Amino acid sequence: MKLLKKWLFAEPHVARGEIFSALDIGSSKIACLIARSENEGAPRIVGIGHQLSEGMKQGGVSNMEALQYAVGQAVSAAEHMAGETLQRVTVNISGAHLLSQTVDIELPLNGREVSENDTARILAQGQTMVPEDHLNQPMELLHTIPVSYALDGQKGIRDPLGMTGGSLHAQMHLIAAGFGPVRTLATAIARCHLDVEQIVAAPYASGLACLVEDEMDLGSLVIDMGAGTTSYAVFFDGNIVYAGGIAMGGAHVTNDIARGLTTSIAHAERLKTLHGNAIQSQMDERESIDVPLVGEETPENANYLPKSHLNRIIQPRMEEIFEILRARMDKSGFNEIAGRRVVLTGGASQLPGVRELAQRMLDKQVRLGRPLRVARPSTLSSRSGGASFTGLAESTSGPAFATTAGLLAIAMQPELASSSGASNFGTRTLSGGGSAMNRIGMWLKQSL
């Protein structure tokens, strides 16, 4: 199965003037992108809105009203720039509650040819299966992805259509998220007068945006380092085969700095951005930094400390994140499949020294990933493939917007989601004619 790669590295086919939208909800920022297809269906970014995140913590909703306000601000800014009014959005979800599992499904053929109906039946059966959480918490299925097929014991079949046999066997990769976080997020978006097209696992979207063809084919580990969470995914043979999340990210580093240096969260973030490094250096002892104290407004009362004090706080937390990630990969059995390739993305990955530290801790080759599918024309080579957008500002084309770019790619081409097995969350649970969630969403819209 190389349907993901087949689409990603080919020209998109969409109607001229069609509108697509993506809503990236993170712990530090909320971003909305709107694209319009132009000549020959080539998409162009026409609306960008981003806002400091409120009401989110470690990938889950912590304050419904605050989140609703922040989402409304980001979407309104994008709509104003685009001159459009959005009805539906493709949204991401991340966090430690992401769960990944591979299951086997068998379909008897009785000596006939494999038809599209057979593969559809296997996919439908996979969409009825939900991974089980080790704490027996209810889960919501997000993606059902065919990884490989086997026919009468012959393994490694990518496309079984037209082949004849007695029994068709499929390996399906299921990605699920906590039922409560998914439904709460969907309800918050419904209160903003928006329907959810589908909810996508954040590392899946990041991988679609950042990986090149060889990385997706030969095997790679994508690490999306956000503020509240660090999500990860393994891609192999053109598909995502494993995904998960850690409830730890850049905001934890900021909090450590605030506590360790007795300064405010805002000043801690500024110190991390301007002077921080994930790897300590002997030169840090020779450079002093200005550390404002909590509650002090005059610079005369600030502490002047060696830069080494700051980096001695940053490095242990970053090492802890990569240690947990390494242990998860070893336990999963997908470490060898991922090979020695790591693509690091997300806002927290931009901290100096993170790439070198990840390379040392994971014992792999690491590169910093930016959204190749959404890039400025001057920065994207024609050899990179055709599924790219134009019109994205330089300030929003870095690693921090990788998930947003991947969401927009999925929103632009529904076949990408359906062919990979990603369940259409919006159609299945929010916009389906008589579903309870649909009635709740309609009631909310009429009441607000």
C-alpha cells in the first residue's frame, strides 16, 4: 500500500475555486489556514490566522470557554484575510492518550478474484475495531490504515485487486484517541459554529507535511515537539505504522526555568528563546544573562547569572523527553522499522541544540523538518513533488506549522483520508443525519 505516497508526490486534482481549511489546536498556539484551488487545481493559501492558545493543556481541553474564544479569534482572522466564511474544518488531536495498534483481518474468497468490494469490506471491518487502552478507558477510533495484504500465505502484497485465492489477509493499523478528549474537542469547535470534517492524529499530519518520498518509503521516525505534548509516528513503505504521544513538551522546559531561576513564565519563555540551548557548553560560564525576579518591575533588582544556570535546567528535561521516547520505541518493536532516520519538527524542536541532543540520545541521524507540502515557491524545488501550496508567509512556514500544513493537505484531498483508512470523523459522528452528536451540535448553534 503506497496510496499516501502516490497522492503526496503527485499533482492534486481539485476543482478551481474550491476552499479547504485546517485548524491546528495546540497547547501554545491555535492556527487556521484556508486554501483556495486556482489554475489546474493548484492550491494557494488565502487566509492565515493564529492566536495564543487558551484552554488547552497537554493536548486536552482544560477550559471550554477560553478555548472557544481562542479558536474563534484564529478562525475569524483567517476568514477576514481570505474573504470567506468557513463551515467545516479538519482538526488535529495530540497527547498521551493517542493509541496505536496493528490488527489482522481475514476475508474468505473461495477461489474468486479480489474485488474493490472485498477491500472495502476489510476496511469497514477494521473501522469497527477500537484499540484497547491498558487502563480500559473508552477510546475513539481516528484512523484505520491498511499496511499490507497476504493472499493464501503470500505476504507483502501491496494491491491485491484482481488476484485470485482462497483467503485474503490484511494487516490494519488502528490509531485511536481518548473518547473524552475527542468529544470535548469536537463540542468546543461546534460551539464556534463550525463542523468537524475529521479529527486527525497530530503526528500523522506532521509526517505527511514534512517527510520526503524516500523517508516515507524506507522508514522514518517523526517527532513533533509541541508545547504541552511530544507526539511521534513511524512511517514505512509509504504508510504510517505506529503512533503515540508523551504528555511533555516545551512548556515543561519553560516551567522548569521559571521555578529554577525564580522568574515569571513570560520571562522564562523569553530566556529560553533568546539564550537557551539543549546542550551545555563551557562557554556558558563566561556569559551572563539578566533574570528578572517574579514581581519585580525595575531592572535594577534583576539577577545576573551565568548562562550555564539556564542550560543546566533545560538539558535534563529535554533528555527526559528523549529517554521516554527511546523507551517507547524499544518497547513498541518499531525501532528497527524506523531505521536510523528521524525528522524533528514542532515549535519546541527549534531550540538550539535539540537536534544534536536527539541524535545523541536516540543514536540516529536527525534532521529538522519543515512543512514541505506548504512552502514558498522560492524554497520548494520542483523535484520535491507537486502536492504543495503557495502563498504561505515565511513566518508560518517553519517546524511550528508542520501539523497545520499536514491537516490542510488532508482537507484538500479527501481521497487521502479514505484510501488510507482515516475515518471521516465529521461525517460519522458530527454531521450524520440523526446522530446524537449532530443533534447536540445543532442545538448548540441555535442556542448561542
